[in-house]
Amino acid sequence: MARITIFTSPNCPKCQNIKQLLNTNKIDFDEIDASIDNFINSNNVNLYKIGIMSLPVVLLDDEVLDYDTAIERIRNGIENS
């Protein structure tokens, strides 16, 4: 099974949508709250360096997915994409 990590913030409607869709489809994921000031240092991830300026960010193993692509992949089954 692919490892899924999502970077979210508490007041992000799209973040809530992604989490709900993953939970509805019983897909395990790790969540990192990107609103915490030191999340970059604690997780050794710098979203700005890879060109990410908005949330949510979905990592499927090492692949970075934007919101629309992530929704499509989840709906079509992560492994089938």
C-alpha cells in the first residue's frame, strides 16, 4: 500500500475534504499540521522549496500531488493510478 502524507491546516476546507475522502474510503494516512511554525524543521520538509504555496499538499510515497490530482487518484483508487 502506498504511504500517504497530507500537509494541512485547521481552517482549510480543502484539507477537510481530503481527510474526509480518505477516511470514507478507509485509506490510512499521516497528517502534518503545516500551520505549526516549526513543522518545517521538525519534519525536514520545506514546501516552499518544492514550489508549494497552498494547502493541502498530498504526498503519495515520494510523489507530490495537488488537490485536484489527489482527489481524482483517491476516487479512482490510489493503487490503480
